Amino acid sequence: MKFLKKILEEVKPSEEEVRELKEVANKVIDKIKEFSDNSVLEVLHLGSSARNTNLKNDFDIDIFVLFDKSLSIEELERKGLELGKKALESLGGSYVISYASHPYVKGKLGKYNIDIVPCYKIEFGEKIISAVDRTPLHHKFLVERLNEKLCDEVRLLKAFLKSLNIYGSDVKTKGFSGYLCELLILKYGSFLNLLQDAQNWRLRKVIILDDIYKIYENPKFKEFDDPLIVYDPTDLNRNVASPLSKENFCKFVYYSWLFLSEPKEEFFYNYHKRLEEELNEREHGFIVKLEFPKEEVDDIVYPQLEKLEKSINKHIIKNDFVPIRSKCYTTDNYCYIEWEFLVYELPNVKVIEGPPIFAKERVKSFIRKHKKTFVKDCKLCCYEERKYKNVLELFKDILNKKVPIAKTKHISLEKGKLIWSQVQ
């Protein structure tokens, strides 16, 4: 596939871009070291930009400050934030405090996004203290094994996944992390070899790197129930692919097959947007949206949106309305949950199916509760008036808290707004 060479040239950073990025990373590292005390053991540039697997115009720089294990978690957080703030301030940058497993400094230095993350220095086989303690070990494992050719194969994989909109392990994307991409290329040796194998994957596919057997004597593997299972060579109790959703796993399997069946450049150029445009070229059903003010970052909001969507869907189905699709998404200022219905209004009555006519006691109970009974296929049934004839009536009651919906911390039903339209 000759066009892959062209794709690589388009997604690979230039030598100048690589040099400039490293200079900025080193400046930040030098400043952190300048303000550090003896509790700081190392300051490292990690992540894809440090391993030469980043894509062109990716200006993210991850700096990890490795502390001695004798430091308390409170002191690690305090000192880590202090060092990050001082370093960025002295270089004329800006910053905010962000949160993952613990707080870290998220900064801006010109066009560069700088994350300064505190962690403990541990060795292979040692138990982690904070969730990010493995990251330096990830880097050490990979940097010793990835050569320039493999790095370029990682870039092709990332570009392919990005075009499909399944690159990124954040809660919004639920896709492939950069670290997972690197491990997969390390396992298969090339982008095409990976796709060749992936087109035949099934759910609960297990991948174990050969190097694991060199690192550990008689390795013991924890069992997982995820769509894809890739054991972390730095911690066999961790599945690197755990953030990957079942749907995105299936997308990767399907599009691996589709690409190999008919290789085209278009698979690398916002393929998911083209698909979305094609799917939207149809007559739509009845669209219902709930809009909420966005009060938090996506990583916090998305799980709550999904929880709310799932809870509302239970009531939609319970009341016999069948959505063609539902999805949640955010913009800069608002959160949305959207549904599409083929039918938004139902007959005033519905059929309640009861017990078999031979179950006399259950029949008696059914008759006491329901009128207008009749026999259908040896079962006693009845007609009952619907509580909600129109789906909008149900949504109005949901917003007015007349229907019990799962509680969410940052999405308030009182602030929700109902938007609906009959799209032609």
C-alpha cells in the first residue's frame, strides 16, 4: 500500500518540530529541578512526545516529578503542585490545577500544553502508591524496545484510530490510549500486521507480550471481562485496554476488515465524519433533546450524562416508546442527551399480558387489579389506559421530577431544558 508512505509523511512531525518540543520540555524540567529539594529523585519527560510516537501538531508535553516513597501522599501533592506552578510562572506560562487520581498542574507555554504530574519512584514488580506511578515504568519498558520503524507504525495506527474517532482513553471517547497503541505495534510489528489479526478478533481477545515472559518468572495473569485484554508488562493485574468500550472494539475489528478488503486513503481523513454525514442523509424521526448547563469538565460530566441517559431509557421503554437511537454529548457550555423516535405518540390504551388461564389464583389476583379482561393465546389479558400517550409528556414529567430518575451531582434536572422537533 504505497499511499501509507504518504500518510506517514503527513502525520509525522518534522525534525524542527521535534527539536523545538524537546527544547521546551527541557526548559520546564530544568526549572523544576532548580526549585526541587532532596525529596525529588527524578524529573522526566514522558508520553508519546518523549518516545517519538506523537503525531504532527501534537503539542502536549508530559513532565513527571518522581518523589521518594517516604513522602506522604499529602506532601507529594503539595510539593508537586508547588513545583509545577513555580516552573511555569518563571517561564511566563499560565496554569490551572486539574484532577485525576490526585491533583496536578495543567499549564500552557506558548502553543504547548504542559502537564506536570507528581508520582512516586517505584521499580518493576513494586506495588503502586498513586495511580500514575506506573507511567515512568511504561516509558522505560517502551523506550528500550521501540525503534524508528516501530514508532512510525504507531503513528499510522494512531492516525487510523483518530480518523475513526476511537483514539483516546478518556471517558468521552472510550477508545485506544497511546500506550495501548504502542504495545499493540510492539506485539505485531506493524500497522498492517495488527489489522490483519484484528479483523478476526472476538470479544475478550487476550494479548500477552512476549517480553512479559522474560521479565517475570511463572507470570500469573489476572482474569478480566473486557472486550480486549492487553496485560500491562509493568503490572499484570492491570488491563491496558480496560477503557475501550465494546462498541469501539467492534468498530476497530470491522474497519480493520473493511480497510484490508479495499484499502483507501480516506480511512485516514476524518472517516467518522464522512460516515456521520452519510448516515444523516435520510428522513429522520422525531428528535427529543434535553439540554443542561455544563458545570464541569468532560471527564466528570460524561459518566453522569450516561447514567442519566440509561435511567431515562428505562422509563421510555417501560412506557412502550421505542427509541431508534440515543446519545449524549457536550459543547463548550452545554450537555445534551438526544433521542430519535420513529413514533412519538401511541394509542390511548395498551394491552397488559397476565397469567395463563389455568393458574387460578394468579387469575383471581389479575381480575381484582384489572378490568376489561380477555383471553389471548391461553393467557388472560386486559386493556389499560396509558399514563403517557405522547413521549413529550413523559419528558416534561422527568424534568419536573415526577418520574424517579437517577441522581447526578453536576447535572441538575431543574436546569434542564426540553428541545424537540419533527425533522424532515
